[in-house]
Amino acid sequence: MPLILLNKPFQVMSQFSAHPERQTLADYIDIPNVYPAGRLDADSEGLLLLTDDGKLQHAIAHPRRKLPKTYLAQVEGQPSPEALDKLRQPLDLGDFVTQGSQARLIEEPGWMWPRNPPIRQRQNLPTSWIALTISEGKNRQVRRMTAAVGLPTLRLVRIAIGPFSLATHPVMPGEWREVDPLELERQG
């Protein structure tokens, strides 16, 4: 029962079936019968867990599990203390209210790989980086949260899922490694 940790590149679909215009997970992983436990939008990058175990896949992806996921978001503008506080509180996004999250302003990560294509730069509009940890994972949730507080996301990279992070399990975009599924149980 392998548990695969993949650093999903930008513009890659979180699926194995062919896509008419974009690369898919099949372009990076050639292991039969593994499937993603959760998703990342094509325009998001970073950690994705895959397994061939349906029960494990469900346990990882199910909202009741509340597995923390940490994202680094490059946002347009400079976050105010009030905007960061709003991100930490339950936030009404119209069709659902988020749970509280951890949110903090961070320095631009010097270890981050360049994105291809690069983020658009505007001379008169600075960008900032926010670290956000959520225990949900609704469709485009982090992007919707930052937009709701006036900070549109330009780049989004998931750097941790539960006990697995790019710090403890370093892999570059397109690379993967097998990890021990028991690490998930030790966390929970």
C-alpha cells in the first residue's frame, strides 16, 4: 500500500485521465492504481498525496479528518493586521463559512523554485507572502479567502499536508517519493 508524496507542478491536472490541453499526474507517476487523496487546482502547486488504498484515500481527503494543510500564498498588496485577523476567523464566502485558520505574513521564501511562467509583476503594486493553515479543503478555498479580504492570490503552493512537508520530505516540482502511511496515524 504505497503512499506517494508528489510536488505537483503548476498547470498540471490532479487526475490520471488524459486532458486535451494540460499535463496530468500520469506524466509524472507511473505506478498502477494510485489515485490522489484530495486535489490541487491546475493553477496551484505543491504537495499532493496519492495512494492505492481506498480507505486511506478517504481518510486523508475526508473533511472530518481535519488534516491540516499549509499553503504559501503570494498575494497582491500588503496585508493589514485586520486582513490577517479576518483570515484567522471563520469567513463567510457566500456558499459556506470557513473554519478559523492560522494566517501570518512571512518573508518571500528564498528556497522556493521559480514558477514557469513567472507571476505577472506590476510596478505600482507590491506583492506579499502569507502562510495559511486550514483543516478544510473546499474548492479554491484559500484563493477565495484571500480575495474576500482584498488580497487576490497570484501564486499558491501547498507546502504541508499533516505530518508531510517540503521541509521534512523535500521534493522539487514533478518529483515524488514514497512515504510511510503510519506517519499519518502517529499525527492523528
